Amino acid sequence: MKKKYSQMTEQELWEELADVNEKSKKAEQLGNPSEFAVYEQKRIMAEAYLLNPDDFMSGQRYSLKQEAGTFFVKYYNGVFAWGYREQSDKLEALPISLLGSITPSSI
């Protein structure tokens, strides 16, 4: 039985990441978009657990790694940043592995 990412050691997370990357590439080559999407989500979560949440700050606007736009972080809960995408008032959570660099505020 597999451990939760939160219970894995750093070494186990790196091994999981390698396994997920391999399975993701295979799914993409075989033309299985839904299977590929599942492995991509697993990759994002494993990467989040390899990061230190203390390296990120509340009250900052971050670029997003996989899409255009920014994300304003209100607070953190574990490896999730809670906040708002630009032009949205809907509170949502993103894994910290999706946050890019801090962007200047537009005032």
C-alpha cells in the first residue's frame, strides 16, 4: 500500500516523481490524455511536497507556471496556497508547485 505524499521522505518523493514522469510520458505517447492528466496532477502534488511552504509569502502576487495570469495568495495551508486568480473574487487553493515568481503589484 502506498504512503500519502505527506508521509513520504524526500527520497521517496523523488522516486515517486521519477515513476510518475515515466508513466506520464508513456500515457502521452500512447495517446491517453485522461491518463496523462492524472499523472500530471500527481507530479504537481509530489513537487509541492518537495518545496518548503515557508519559502512563500502571504499577501504576494505570484505568476503561474502552467498558465498565463497571476495568483494573489491570501494564506497557506500545508502545501496549498489559498487566494485569488487575477480578475476573480473566487477563493481557491493551488499547490505551491504551481506558483512562479513574485510579480509586482499593479496599483
